[in-house]
Amino acid sequence: MEASKRAGSLIERFFNAEEVDRLELDLPRLHEWSRYLLVPFRAHRISSARLFWMNRRWFFERGIAIDDAATERRASNWLLEEFGYVIPRKEDPPDAFANEARRTLYADRAGLGANWVHSHGCASLEEGVREAIYSEPRSFLMAPPPSLRYWILVCTSGVKTAKNRDEQ
């Protein structure tokens, strides 16, 4: 993507233009496939989101050496800023979300509203780990288009999950 088209985007707070180009290389641009493919929804920022796991290989494959602490911190901070959001439920404690930190995200129509487990942004840790493991070989076997790989698992700390409502 041209730098002028993404000027002021969130990722550019953490990476320079060359790094952004490498990070975005070969990512499917679903919004370009069809305007009917994605559905907007409002999500709230999780106030105490923490990074549980990061797909270090994905960054290395794009020439981002996250083996040094400063670069790993930049990547972690970007991922939490970009993806530390969920759709709140009435059972969630009020302090689980950052005040007024909301944004519009987009879901693919295939998964939208399929069931509660896949419609709010949370899952059990067990499901997240399993999906992250499965996403690696699946991303190489399903082409074209390639299957998306998992980049991170975020601990939601207080937001209820699908399988075990007390699991964080």
C-alpha cells in the first residue's frame, strides 16, 4: 500500500514506511475483493489486555527482527493497540474496558453472527492456542488465497470467554 494512502494510520506510529510495506506484503485485501464481504461493528478497547503469544516467525519472514527488545516492544505495542478490542457483553465488568476507547472494525460475513463463540472477539485460551497452531500449516496448504495466520493471542483479563467464563 502506498504510504500516502495510509498516512496517519496506527501502524505508522510503531513502524517506518519500509517496515509497514514489508508487514503488509501478501496480506489479503478483503475490502478490495468486494464491498459486501466485510461488515462493520463497534468494539471496545480492553483496559488490561496483555500479549500472551506473538507469531515471531511471521515478523522474521517479513524482515522485522523482533529478537531485540526494542523492536519486540514496538511490535507488541502495535498489536495490542490494533487488536486489543472486543464486543462487550452485559456480563463483563465495567472496568474491563478503557473509557471511550472504541473503534469500528470489520468482520467477514461468513463468520458474522455464526454463533456466540465467534461473534465477540474472545475465546478460551485452549481454543486460541489450538487455532494458532493449526493456522501455520493451513496457511501454506490453502492457496489461493492463503489462509490467514494467527499473529497474536491476547489475554483479555476480566472479559468473559466462550468456553470457561472464569478463564482469563
